Amino acid sequence: MKIFTFLSLFTFSLHAQVIRYVNTGPGFIPEATISVSEKSVTLKRNINFLEQDNLTLGSYSLKDRESSKDVIKKFQHVDRLVNETEKVLKASGQSHHKLAPKQLHGPRYEVGSIRVYPGSREYDDLDAAFKGMLREEWILQDGVKVDLKAHELSTLKGGSVVRKIPFFKEGACDSEKPFAQCEIKGQGVLSLQ
Amino acid sequence: MHALIFSLILMSFPVLAESFFTPGKNPLFLTDEDVRRDVNAFCDKSTPAPKEKNLFSEKALKYFVAQEQNRFPSLRCLDELMAKLRTLDPVDCGTKRNCLQAKEAIATYLASMSQSREKKKTYFADRIVQQYYYGQKSTPAEFEQAMNSPVDDCNSWKIIEEQSLLEANMAKMKKFPRTCLNSILSSTAYQFVSYREWLKNYESECKEFPVDKCAEHARYLQSYRNNIRDLTALVGKSYHLSDDEIACLPSVDTESPSALIDILNKAKAALLCEALTPGKAHVVDSSEGSPTGVSPRYMIKKEEDGSYTVNLRMKMSGTGVDLPALEKRIRDCYKEIEPFMKGPNGESMRLHLLSAEELEALPQDQRPPPNPVSVTSEDVRANSQYYPVNAACSTIVHEGLHLTGLVDEYDGTTDGYTCRATPKASSIMSNSYSHYPNSEDKVKDCVCAEENHCQGIFKGDDENLKKFYVRMYGGMYLADSFEKYCDTDYDKPIEMTLEQIQAMSATLPLLNETEKSVSFFGYYFLTKQNTFKVYPHTCNCGEGEDCQKQIATFKEEFNKVYQGKSNLTCPGESTTRVEKIAQPLTSPWKLDGPQLSIYMPAKEKSLLAPTQFQRIISGNCPTSTPDYDQCAVWAYRAKDASGACPGKPAMCDSDFRYIGIPQ
């Protein structure tokens, strides 16, 4: 029994909190995933939503874990909250998914395998915690970065630029009010104001 | 004896006696004014309930309404109707004389509705009164006998009461709006099911409880049977069937259940499928069901010029956002797409968001139900009930079309909708971002300042060079399937002058060709020095393959990419406008002083696929786009445990069958 308890705690301490944002709809599907583990805090995204002045897409690491500790704590708290709520719901034959209002398509958060839709009690908390994390300082590790002034699109690997290619908004982006959408092959969509 | 019974009845119901003996107050004499008033009271919240004695029997109507509410709790009229019931005085109809009056009233009413007045008058009047007393099986002789006999059977008495009042109500319902008529049809179907249930019970319980239960079942059976028959006849009348045709409608006693259900379905379809004529409007809402599974909420009107207007009503909410700005934006988007909302035969359609004033000005029965929309200030994707304040027009249009009942057509796996049919052809419901710009005619106005360069090119007659010039700034490469052979060399750009390009304009976009490889203008742009910086997209032959053939394929494929490039660009500053190009273009560009206009006609014929257009103008008609509907209902379903979608038609894989676009 003691061994079991020890193993449970050990497992819990190694458990990474993974929250994914996904917004389904016609065409491109924006996604962002934040993972918090003891060793690292990472972000992977295929759209620069919330930050249209940050023209990067790909995988990131958090710049300074210590200065972001309060935001991380909130993130971990809401992760636990959703998991605990799901356990209670499951005990009564329910789940976040089952209780969600029916929608054709749209945004949701996924806490592990638990899907939380707008209208759920935890959605707003999740949204705030997730966006709070997004606003922290991140370092692009693998992905792309666009420089509109230099007309360049840089590819990064391990935090270093490995390739630069020309990039012209006029030809690469679909201009549609109120912003331009630029599809970056294999990476996602950059949204330009 | 008869007189005694009659007197006793009258003494029991003094108020009713007065009403029946005064022709002007007889509740079964229906005038157009009666009908109009009752229709309003039935369905119109804004019209106060009439103060005078009501025509409905509380009991009969409670029964009718209770059935309806059980089956369709969301029916719009029912709450009002129930409230009204609480204020009713009971009305009775139980003597020979009353029923004769009913006969006359209903016959008059029906006759006024018919073209062959006398024939129908006799037919319906006899038939209805016959039903009051003895049900379907009575013969004319029995009827005649009944008319001259006292009514002394308690069960029959109750049936007469219910039936005669129901008939009166039914007669009025003939002028009810579509929604109300639809509820009659639903009621008929419900009564049919109930009849069968009672029949089962009758057969089993009559053996055990011959006195109490049997009598109860018998009464209800009679009641249901009559209701079904009458409602079925009413359905027939609603569709202008002849007397003979109505007489041939299946009967609950003689025909199989499926035949009756079939006729009811057909009748319902006929009601919902009534074609719009110029000036007419239909409200389409989910209380009538939805052929696609997505609840529609709109009003469609056929204008005098034959075009269609789809009116939407949105109830927006959101804090800290400029709701009027979004409303304006939605209207602007709908306006922008107007020229591109075309039907398969060139019919026009416009989406329109109703303002509060426009809504107020509409007759009650033309007001679409509201669609709740939450507005957020953040940049997130919309759905039909959730809009970011800065939503793109393509999104606004896609979501607006959901409110007309159209379903999503993109891969629904991420949402768990693994049975969704996903056409290969582009559609506003599958990829609004890419389909939308291809469905509009656009004009790009460019600053073409340099006389010796930009202006020089467009004043000249080298059409290949002009084409090359407006295809700058975007990378062009072959599809992933050619990745093994082809790549863009970003490390070794080539600098070329206008003269050099001019010299090779006849073979553009070919850059260079050798025995083993071919290079194209993959990425090229204009430098500040008015030279072209070019990144070649080079394809090499595979080992041991027919190189000549491969190079021919590379050239053919790249030429397709080059010709198909949709993002034509300007050499300098530019603005884009959406403008319907009325005439076929003789030239896709026009130079006017320093302004160069590039015309980009829509690649798609319409923003809407043919069956999508047909679905919208057909409202809830279940037979107008059967293939589309059969596939659309799978849009929000998941595969079963075995990974299959049992029952999903194979034809949903055909774009032509589903959305009407040839593959």
C-alpha cells in the first residue's frame, strides 16, 4: 500500500500539464498547446492569435520560468480543477464533453483528453490561464519568423536561424479585411494586422 | 321525449343555449373576420386576446394542445394558447339542432373555399356531420336515422362535442399561417400513432375489463379515428385536391398504416414545398424541423424581379465590444457578396441582416426568429453563435449561411464528426477562406509610377511580360508529390534586368532547360533598382526514368501553377476593391496614367454551390434537394465502434450528387 501511494505521488509529480487550444472551422484549424512539466515549459502554435505583431510560428520555450511562476501556478491550478471536475462528473455518468452545449464548430480547450467548450464552468478560467501563459516571454526554438521590413522569412532550428527566404506580404498573403492571412507551408497561418 | 331531453340540455347550459339560438353569436358561424382574429390571437403576441366569448371548447383544445405540447414543446403558439384556455367558457354542441347549425356553418365555410360549390358543400357537410354522430361506418340511411333520433349515448355525446368543436377549429385553421398548418399535420401523425396504441390496448384490455376500460378505449379510438380522417381531409383541401381525390385518401380503417403515413408525409412536404411567388415570403425555422439537421432561422422572400432575399435576425450580446460596428460590418459583407450569390440558373440572392426598424415594419408572420450571437473582442474564430468583433467577411458569410440550414463540409475529424461528407470541390462551407476570394470579382488598383518601367511594360504589347509582371512576389512551386525532384534554390538568387526578361518572354515562366533538368521562375520580385531578383525552382530527372517525358510533365505542371496564381500583385502601392465585372474582359489590365488596374474575375461561378442555393430557397422542403439532405444529415455524426457510418449513402462521395458541382 505504501509502495502504491509512493508510486502515485511520484507519478503525479512527473505529470505534465498539457492544455491545448483548438478552434475548428472551415479551412485552416488554429491550435496552440502549452505543456508544463518539472523540466520545461513549452508552447507550440500554428497561429499568432492574440499577438499579431509577433510574426512567429512553431515551438517555443519559456524564457524565464521563475518570473512566470505565478502564471504557471494558475495554469497548473486550472488543469487540476478540470481533471478533478471530470472525475466528479464521470462518477455520475457525465463528462465535460457530454454537458457541452452543441455547437457546429468553434473554440475549445483540451486538458489532456478532456474537452472543455465555451459555456462550461471551467472554460473562462482555462481561457484566462492559457492566455496568461501566452503573454509571457517565449523563445522560438523551431519554426519560422517573418520580417516584413526585410522581406524575409527565417527558419529556425534549436533557436538558431538555418535558412532565410524572401517573403512579400503582397504575394504570400490573402488580403481580406480586417487583416491579411499568410499561410506558411508546414507551419500554419500568420495573421497580419 | 326528444323535447324533454332537449329542454334539459338547454337548462343545463343556459349561456350556450342563448348563443346557439342567436345566429349572429353562434360560434360555429365563421366569418373571415373571425378567422383573422383567431389567427392573430393564436400566433401573434402583439395582438391582445379577444374579450368576447371564445370559440374553442376548453376540453377539446386542452386535449389538442396537450398532445401537441407533448410532441413539440417548442411550438411557438402553444404557450399563448394555453394562457388563453384559462379564460375560456365551456362551449357545448350536443343537440340535433346544434349539429345542423354546425353542418350549415361548416358547409358554408367549405363551400366558400371551393370552386365547385354545390358538390363540395354536400359532400363535406354530410360527411362531417355524419362523423359527429356515427363515425366512418355510418351509411346515409343510418345518418338520416340518427339525425331524427335523440342522442342518448354518453360516449357518443362526448365524441360529438369534441369532434364538432374540432371541426370548427379545423375549418378556421385552413386560413392559418404555415407554421400552424404544419402543426395540424404533426398532430395528425401523432393522432395516428396514438390510435394504433389505443387499438392495441383495446384488443387486449377489452377482454379483461369489458365495462370500464373497453368503453374508454372505444371512445378514444373513435375520437382518434375521426380526428385522423378529418385532418387528412383537411390536408387534402389544403393542397387543392378534388373531392374525388380527397375521397381516395387512405383511411385509417381501410388502408395500411404506412399508406396513411405516406400521404401525411406527402402532404407535409407539399405544404413545406409550396413555391414562392414574386412578392411572397416564408419564415423558415426549426419548429418545422430541418432537412439538413442544422436549425434554420430566416425569412426568405421572392422579390418582384424574381430574385431572393434571405433575411436574418441576430440578437447580439457582448460586453466591451462595439455591437453596432459589427452589425454594420455584417451588412457590408452581405452587400459585398451580393453579386456573387448566384443560383445554378443565374438566379440572384442577397443575404440581409434586419435592423430593428425593418423587423418592426414586417407583418408578424414574416418575422424570422432571432439568432443569438455572442460577440467577443478577441481574435478567435467564429461560429454561428459566436463572432469576434473583427471577423473576416468570409467567416461572417459562412456563419450566416449556417443560419439558413447549410452544414459544414470540411473534415470534421477534429470535432469528432467523422461521418461528415467532405466534397473535394471548393465550397464556402468547406473552406471559406480560400473559396470566398475565388468567388468574387476583384479589381486591384496599383500605383504604376515609373514611366520607363511599369508604365512602359503596360503601354507595350508584350502580353507575356505583363502577365509575368503581375505574378511577382509570391513563391511558385510544384505540389508535394514532386518534392523528390524539385526544389527552390534560395541560396543562389539570380539578378536579371527588364531587358533580359523581355528577351525570354515568349517562354515564360521557363528560366532554363538542360537535358537533365528544368528551372522556372519560382520566386521573383522587383528590387529598388528595378531589376528582378529570381530564385529558380529547379526540377531534376529521376535516375533511370524517361527524362524527356518528365521534363514535359514538369513544364506542364508548372505552367498550371503560373497561370492559376490568384494573388496577382502590383509593383507599388495598391488597393483592392470588389466589383462585379459585367462584361467579359478583353484585357485583364488597364493603364490610366500612373494607375494600373488589374482585374481578377471570380474563379468560381457562385459563392454558393447549386444544391446549397436550392436548399436555401426551398426552406424546409424535404424533397427539393434529397441528395444534399441525405448527405448533410451526416455532418455532425461520428463513426460507430466498428469505424463505420451505417446508412450513410455512398453517393455522398460524389461532389455532383452532394453539392451539385461536377467532378
